[in-house]
Amino acid sequence: MLPIWLPLLLRSMSLSSPAEVRVHQPPELRASLGGSVLLNCTFSAAPKASKLAVTWVRSAPGGSGEVQIYPPHHQVTELRSRVALDSGRFRHQRDASLHLANLTQHDAGLYRCFIWTSATSSHAGNGTELSVLGERPGTPPPRPHAVCWGFARGLFLSGAVGNHTV
């Protein structure tokens, strides 16, 4: 008869097998409008996993649909010049982080990194919620303006400088 602990030991060994893939993403990132961001995605994979691939998908805020962000041949044309992934880091360092440049408000959403170990098997991170904040970097503040109103002979005079009434 087998000891009662042996099946538990065998099960725990199979759960931590080298074939298991773990994908890690930070839960949220904030970036400035017009700036750039690195969407981090690192993973562990079996040393034998030689045919790895990555896919990035963005879900729009409010769940209004998904858009494939990477690889380039499946991207929306508007994104092709704004995304980059270092294939050397992907292959050798298990780093599938995606660089997204020239951010717009439409770039906000939940980004999920999928690591493919075969044509039919993928492993996903929990996703990173990207918030795009503020104005474009380097945008000058609005110029102050002066506006005056008045009636003849100074009976009434009112004006504004910038956002302040005088």
C-alpha cells in the first residue's frame, strides 16, 4: 500500500513542472498624453520551449471590444509606427515588454500579454490597466489674454486677464 502523502507529493511536483509558464504584468501604469510607456511582461517557460510567440491585446475602457496591438501584421494600421518589442530580449531574457509611443487618450485600457508555447497553447498575464493622463508633454500653457468691455464715458468697465475678472 502507498503512503497517503505520496500522491500529494507527486501532484505538487507535477504542478511545479518546468513546462509550466507564468506570465507577470504590473496591475497598472500611468503615462502622459503624447509620451511613451513600457508595458512590462516577463515570463518563465520551459527551456525546451523553442517556438515561443507573443500577442498583446488591449480591451477598451468599459469593455467596448478588444484590439490586437502586437504582432505588427495583425495591428490596426494607426499603431504600426508606435509600437515596438525587442525580439532579442523576448527570446533570450523571457521579456515580452511592449513599448508604446506617442500616446493618445484612445490608448487607455487593459493590456494583456499572451505567451504562446505552441499554435494552440497560450498563457496570459493578469493584464495592465494603462491610464493616459494630462496634456501632451511640452505643451505650453495657454497664453493670458485681455478682454475689456465698457460703456461710453466710463460708466461701466469690466475685463478679464487670463482666467481672472478685474
